Amino acid sequence: MKVLITGGCGFLGSNLAAHYLSKQCQVIVIDGLFRLGSSDNLSWLAQKAASHNSSFDFVQGDIADNEVVLSVFRRYGPFDFVVHVGGQVAMTTSLSDPSRDMYTNVVGTFNILEAVRLHSPNALLAYSSTNKVYGDLEHLRYEETSTRYKLPDFPNGLDENLPLDFSTPYGCSKGSADQYVRDWSRVYGLSTVVFRHSSIFGGRQFASFDQGWIGWFCKKSIEQMKSFESNASPEPFTIAGTGKQVRDVLHVDDLITLYSSAFENKSKLNGEIFNIGGGFDNSLSLLELFSLLSDINRIPHLQFISTPRRASDQDCFIADIRKAHQILGWAPKVSCQQGVSNMVEWTKSLSF
Ligand SMILES: NC(=O)c1ccc[n+]([C@@H]2O[C@H](COP(=O)([O-])OP(=O)(O)OC[C@H]3O[C@@H](n4cnc5c(N)ncnc54)[C@H](O)[C@@H]3O)[C@@H](O)[C@H]2O)c1
């Protein structure tokens, strides 16, 4: 099996690449190495390939450059599976550099789609979209408890029938790409699938202030733990909003089983779209995450300062994952408690 992974040195991409290398697949990665940690992930993948004796090729290039994309397809294609997880990932960056965001996410995706159509028409193309395509969700009815916002009208979570409402440059670029991927199945008959992801976390994620919030707060909690251990006052970190905003978090091990299930069910995937997250059982607000991190790190409580709510932040997104279960037979298996505990260990392994 020949797998092309765009953004294969990022968080999702490197985990997926490592999985396919462990299965002795031929793995080709294209990545611009734009993200903090991408070069580390590339070295890690090279080691994985060597230890599994698997074929691994890396092309450093920009997916917004059509010549680069075409050269990869001409040289290494045709592929069985094209995993398109390369992209501009931060809403904040999309606001400061909307042009870069658009070229990467829209033009980059268009280039990949066209290359699949012309040079790998039998491949399954999987695209990692986002729940941000549904906008800010301010029109929904919320309830508030002492630790979280709730959506009482959606007891099973939010499904794929929510109206699209692109907001922020990131929402617009991801949403456009999401619709292109769906439409290239309708119009050209490609096998495509779009996963609208909520928050994903796990090893190989190099979290930053504006992307990868679980990893970021794991880091903050470890810093505070170190202060407590040395009898110093912990420095409070900042959060945007009340801390009651909720996401259903997905551990990256469950993401790997999702993409594998998609490939196994390729015949059913003709432009299908799935909302994907950890579901209700794995939903966490920031305040609930902080309480979990205090328990894991055995510290009394985390010190933080609230700043005003970030524009365009959804107060609560919990995906209704029943469609993925029905069609792909997939369900998450890693509990958020176990996943966060593993994430603390991974974060400790990084020198900071
Ligand atoms: N991580 C999450 O919680 C999450 C949630 C929703 C959606 N997603 C989507 O999943 C995808 C992967 O996310 P991630 O967390 O692995 O991000 P990441 O930043 O860790 O990885 C993205 C990779 O893409 C590469 N890249 C960026 N622009 C590129 C370009 N123009 N050409 C070639 N390579 C480029 C980067 O160098 C990086 O290695 C993104 O499309 C993101 O929008 C992620």
C-alpha cells in the first residue's frame, strides 16, 4: 500500500505516517517544515522507517506550489491513500496573515485534489477539516453549570446537518477546502472523505499558545508543579473567557484508527462528511481540564488569569459521532483522563 501524507511532519501527519510505516506501507511525506517541531518529527519518522525497514520518502515543499505537488505525484504516484493533513492550522495566524492561510488551505487543497484526479484517480483522499466550518454557533441555546457550558437541545451532540457558516479566515479557508473535497467526489467521481475535527491531542504535538490547547495547558501545569516543588509562587497563565468552553477531545491513537477505518471502508466514501471528536464521554471544559491536571500532577490547583473571551470562539462543541460509528464502525477508545495523563508524560519529555 502506497500512502501520501501532506503535512506528514506535523502532529496528525507524523502519527499517521508512523502508523503506516509500522504496517510496512510505502510512505511518502510532503511537508514545508513550517511548524515548530516539524523537523523533530521528520527525524523521528526516519528512525521509525529504519526500525521497521519500511520505505519512506520525504519531500520538503509547499503544497501551494502546484509544480511541487505535481512532481510528487509524477515521481511517486499513483497512491492508494492520500492523507491530506497539511495546512495552516491556527485561527490567530489566519487573522494576522490571511493570504498565507488562503494559499495553503485553499490553493494547497485544490492542487492536491487536481493531482489526485489526474494522477491517482483510484486513491481515497481523506481531508482533515474542522468544526469551525459551522461558525461561532452563537445562535444555539446554552446552559451554564459551575464548570461548563452545555447545549441542552443537542443531547447526542452536533451532527453534520448543522448549517455551514464560515467565520474567520481560517474558517473560510478550511470550509472552502472542505467543500472542494466533497465536490470533487460528486463532479469527478473521486473517493473522498472529509473529517470535521474538534480538538485532537497526543504525542508529537508541539503545542503553542494559540494551537493545541491541551498540550499548552499540560506545559503550564508542569511549570506550576515545578514552582510548587521548589516552594516558589507559581506564575499564573492566562486564558480567554470564563474557562467553561467545552470541546470533545480526541486522542491521536483514536484518530489513527479513524483514518484506517476510512481506508477499509473506501467503497462507502464518496464525498462523505463526518463530525469527529471524542464524543460526550470525552468532553472537557478548560476548568475541568485544569482540575484533571491538578490531580495528575498532584498540585492543589492551577493559577490562572481570565482575559476577555476570544472573538469567534465556540462556547461548546461536542460532535455527534454516531454517523462515523454507523458507516465506519469507528468509536474512540482512549478516555480523556488516560489521554491527558499520557499527554503530561509526553510534555515532560520535551525540554522547556
Ligand atoms: N490538531 C487539531 O486539534 C486539529 C483540529 C481540527 C482540524 N485540524 C486540522 O488537521 C490538520 C493537521 O493539524 P495538525 O495539528 O497536525 O497541525 P500541525 O501544524 O502540527 O501540522 C501541519 C503540518 O503542515 C505543514 N504545512 C503547513 N503549511 C504547509 C504548506 N503550505 N505546504 C506543505 N506543508 C505545510 C507544517 O509544516 C506542519 O508540519 C490541519 O489541516 C488542521 O486544520 C487539526
